[in-house]
Amino acid sequence: MWNSLRSLLCGSMLCCALGATTADASISRTQFFTFACNGQQQAVTFAIGQLGNNVTRFIQGAEISLTAASPNLQFILLQAAQPGTLLQMGPGDVHVARDYTGFFQVLTDPVGNVLISVAGLCSGGGNISGFVTINIFS
């Protein structure tokens, strides 16, 4: 009796785990950015696409990783239109990441995009470049 119950429970847990892995509930998008270190605030805006037309999505995490950093970095802000600032990076940082305990709700546009912007300020010449990763729960 006990072995049958154990087998039934193990089989049920396995089926639930296999069903959960194929649900594709989380989507990740990565975008490259670069801007000049000329002493003026710079901004790069890009669209995260293919999220469904006019639907609500939830940002569950964000990350910024610099590939070319400047010692004169003042700040970098990662922002979405509705929730506002998702992440901020300061002098000396080369990587910041955050998983949110509560989701940031965003609405896609009629073609399925969410606009994200990276704004920053640095001086001393050269460029700052890196990658932004946004994790979205559908």
C-alpha cells in the first residue's frame, strides 16, 4: 500500500514539474547600448518586442552589465515608461541586477512592444557600452 502511494505521488510531482517547464511563463530580452562620455546626459531608447498586442505584461527582473566602462561614470538609469526607474548604476559599478518581489506592470503597444530607455552621464571622452536584460512574466 505504501509503495503504491509513494509511486503515485512521485509520478504526480513529475508530471507537474514537466508541465511547469513547458509553460514558458518567463521571457527574457537582452539589448546592447552605447553612449559617448562627453559630459552631457545621453539616452538610448529601444523596444522589447513580440510580447502580444495591447496586453499587460509584468517585469520581474532587470540587469545592466557594462562591457566598456569609464572611470568618470556619474550614473546610468534603466527605465520603463509606466513603472519608471527599474535600476540605477553609480560610479565604480560595472554590473547591477535585481529580481523584484512584486512585478512592475507594463502595457504593450498595438504592435506588441514595450519601450525601455537607458540614460547616463559620464565625462572624459570615450564611450560606455553594455547590455541590458529585462525578464518579463507573461
